[in-house]
Amino acid sequence: MVNAPLYPDSNGDTGVERGHGSTTSTPRWVYVFGLIAIHLVVLFVILHFAGGGLGSHTMS
């Protein structure tokens, strides 16, 4: 015998959809600020290792 649905009017619809990803995505401004921040960090590291940095840490 076939099991009867718990709710006869639902026609087997559970209300949960499968196979659909998130409908929202990361805004473009988040990527832009992220790229700017990464570039600034890389620039700081390059200048620091090259000896330039943000100035001398010793007093003259």
C-alpha cells in the first residue's frame, strides 16, 4: 500500500526548493575596497623591505 501524504492538499510540495543557490551576491564596492586594501598592504610591504617605509624609526 502506498503511504498517504500527511497533508492531502499539498500535492507533495514541501515548500523547500532544491538546486537554487543564493539569490544575493557580494556588491561591487566590496570587491573594489578589498582590491584597494590589498594593493595598499602590498605597497607597504614592498616599501618596508626596500628601506623606504613611512620614514625612519630612529631620532636624529
